Amino acid sequence: MQACQREIVVYILTMKPFNIVLIEPEIPPNTGNIARLCAATGTVLHLVGKLGFSLDDRYLKRAGLDYWEFVSLKQWPDLEALQAAAPEGRFFYLSTKVERSYLDAGFQPGDYIVFGKETKGLPEDLLNANKETSFTIPMPAEKVRSLNLSTSAGIVLYEALRQCGGLG
């Protein structure tokens, strides 16, 4: 069992890391939970635009526990700056405003998985300009408007890792 675990760790460390992008996140515990997710998976966390909290926020720190030192964190003034820094990057946009399931996305190592702010999501014009790479997480019961941001990030990131063999 230990040999298998070492092989998985070596593969994950040699695979180009995925990127979680949060545009203007508003709720510190959500971002903290996503930071912990990123630390656990070797994923880069990008915070874009005006944050609804300070990076010194105690709730943010508490949600990320003592894993912050293991988080590759980058900040950007806007999405355009991030995209300019990653001209070859493949960006996938997640929203409740589109119909296509994230299970139809063909993820590759190094992809950028983009989420909007908790209260508004991603802007419609961004989704309209990127229809081919905009996806949703289906909610069969249809009684809930949206899932929690950190839950959504975990669902999609683990599917991307699964598709790329990053889970063993």
C-alpha cells in the first residue's frame, strides 16, 4: 500500500497543478476552506479583484487552519491580468446560469477553474463570451439556488483530478 501511495504522490507532484480562481470572493470561511482544498491537492489559488475581507481575517485563517504555508496563493487586480499572465491557459467558468454539466468538461492538468462571488456569481457577459467553456453543477432536486462556493470548488476540482489520473 505504501508503494502505491508514493506513486500517487509522485504523479501529483509531477503533474502541472490545477488552478482555482475566485473572482471577488466575499465570505472569509469559504476562501479559507478552498485554500485548505488547494493545499491538500497541490492546486494554485488565485484571488482576483476586490476581496470582501482582509487576508488577515481571523475567520479566513481559522478555516484554512495551519495549512496556509502550503497554499500557493496569487492575487490579481482583475481577470484580464491573470489571463495575460497565462496566455496559453485554459479557463473553465462555473455558474448556475448555464446548463452544461461540469462532467462534460475535458479537464487537463494546469487548467484554470473560475468561480464568481458568492452573492452574484460570474457576470453574464463573461459567460456569454465563453459559452464553450462555461459549466454548471447539476442539482437534480431544483429546490436550491446554488451550492456553497467551497463545496462547488471541491466537487469540480476533484472531477478534474479524477479525469487526469491525479487521484491514483
